[in-house]
Amino acid sequence: MIRLYDYWRSSAAYRVRIALNLKGAEYERVPVNILPGTDEQLSEYYKSLNPQMRVPAIEVDGRVAGQSLAIIEWIDETIPGPALLPKDPWARLQARAFADVIACDIHPLNNLSPLAVLRRDFGADEAAVSRWYHDWILRGFAALETMAAELPAGPFLFGDAPTIAEIVLVPQVANARRFNVDLSAFPRLVALDEASRALDAFRQAAPENQPKD
Ligand SMILES: N[C@@H](CCC(=O)N[C@@H](CS)C(=O)NCC(=O)O)C(=O)O
């Protein structure tokens, strides 16, 4: 049995919930409330499980690992079901590159802890933090929209089913909407998000469908 250390609003955890659902895998959810002021991820107990003190992490047979993209690749390699990466090596590279634009170059800059540092150590007010947040999404989404336009048209980027590209895109689009980022310049990304969210695996993983613990 897989145990998922999860927070309903965490977009990195949302990625892993989608991947598990696409495989039809059962898992036990362990809530870790990362809401500022609650900060369960900073507890000594959670630190002993995941030294990075972030969600998600998974526990399997007494072993714990963090990092959502590594977890998704492990899920793909070990759990039967639809492939989460394209078969063709170049398409795999493209799918990973698409996911990395978000996971490496947008999300880390907009996470709770860097935003807290902006406020605490650099005197940023809420308008400045919001500008920072929007800016990194707009830059990354501009690149992704171009990358997506170069791939064949269709509801998904790599064939007739979602891959790691959509698994990582949908939670980032949710973050963008939550912070009122104007998505009108990104019609292909919006269409990919809509097609993916129509699937049960995505719907069941959505923050609004999780316990708020
Ligand atoms: N690169 C990591 C990012 C994980 C991450 O930053 N998680 C956020 C929630 S989306 C978190 O736990 N933040 C708590 C904090 O910044 O203290 C992954 O993909 O798993």
C-alpha cells in the first residue's frame, strides 16, 4: 500500500494524486497541513520522514521519498496501467521538458517559503509578491504555449491520453487561476487543462474534491 503525505491545496501533491488516479492505484492519504501558522511540514516528525520538509512524499514498504516528478516516474515504472510518459524517446524528452518548465522554473519561485522570504527579508508588500508570482507564471506559460503549438493539435500533447506534461500543467493552471493570472494569451494551455480536467482521474485529484485537512 502506498501512503501519500498530502495537502489538499499543494500543487505538487496534486500532481501525484493525478498520477495515482490515472493508474487506478489505491493509496492512503496522510494529511500534512502546510498552511502558514500551522506548518506541520516543519515538525520534527515530518522532517524525520522527509528532510526537505515539503509535500508530497510517499511511503512504500517503510521507505519514504519526496519530489513529485521522481515519484510520478516511479509510479509509472512500477504500477501497471496507462503510460504516464510517451513511448518515443524524443517525445519523452519533450514531455519531461514541458513538465520541468513548471516544476523547475515556475513552481519553486512561487512556493510558500520563497514568498515568505520575499516578505520577511526583502520587505516585499502584497502587491510586490503578487507581481513576482504573476511574472514567473507568465514567463513560463509563454514558453509552454510555444512548445505546445509546435506539437500536433489534439486534446492532449502526446497522443490521445494525458502524460506527465498535463499532470504537471493542470495544478499549475489551478494556481494561476487562484491568483487571478490572465490566461487569455495561452489558449492551447487552457484547452489542455480543460480536456484533462474532464477526466475522472483529474477531477478526483482536484483540490476542491479533497478533505480540507
Ligand atoms: N519540487 C518539489 C516541490 C514540493 C513543494 O515545494 N511543496 C510545497 C507545496 S506545493 C510545500 O510543501 N511547501 C512548504 C514550504 O514551502 O514550506 C516537488 O515537486 O515535490
